[in-house]
Amino acid sequence: MEIIGGSCRFGLWFVHVRWNGTTVHQVRFATTGIPGEVPNLIRQYCAGQVVSPERLDSIATHEDTVYSRIYRAVQQVPYGSTSTYGEIAAIVRTSPRVVGQAMARNPTPLVIPCHRILAVHGIGGFSPEVEIKVALLAMEKKGLRKGER
């Protein structure tokens, strides 16, 4: 299948997505948009709706490597919840440092919700800006509070 791409807005950022209609190959944040299609779950999520883009298929989970096992564990962290690098490391039986490296190399953020993984004493990193991680977590917490009303 042909890889298609497009973007949608998330606050001041654009979320660029490359996918083939069934599998997401790349998600990245940029300051400018590109025309084209974006999976509906990602579009809805970026608009603040309580949906779970981690239900989409990611190219990053297709193999049986330490990173793909980490990515599958991260996909299990529910919307509005967080985990730590150490907690994910314990599940996968690796070190927190390896989990951090996997998060830094995550080709499909949002589908692999690496923003939900925190350092034990702080928020941890996020590319290209940690402020995006803060905004994603705040949006999810807000969405859950609206759902409780």
C-alpha cells in the first residue's frame, strides 16, 4: 500500500502523520502543516476528544525486539494515566535507561503514547519540546474530568 501523509493541529503545533490506511509509520510535531489525510482517531484526539489513538496499528510494534516490547507495554497505559520509565522497564525486564532510549526513538508518538511515561522525579523528556508533553497530559486530564460530570 502507498504511504500517505497529512497533518492536523494540536494547539500551536501540527501533528504530521505518515500512514498507509491501516498502519501508522511516523508521527512528528512541527510548526507548519502539510495537506493530506490523518487517521480519524488522531484528528479527534488532537481536537481534545477522549479517544485512544494507541488503538491504531504502529509499525513500531511489528517486530519482537526490546523496543517493540517496550512500545506495546506503553500502549497499555490508559488515557489520562501515567507510568514511569522504571515501571515500564520492570514489565519488559530491561532498564529504565533503555525505556528512555526507546521513547526518544519512538517513531509514532500518540499511537505509542510516550508522553504518558514520566521520570520518577519529574516529567522526563519529549521531542521536539517538553511543553508538548505537558499539554498532552493536561488535555487528557481535562478530558477525563469532563467525562466525570
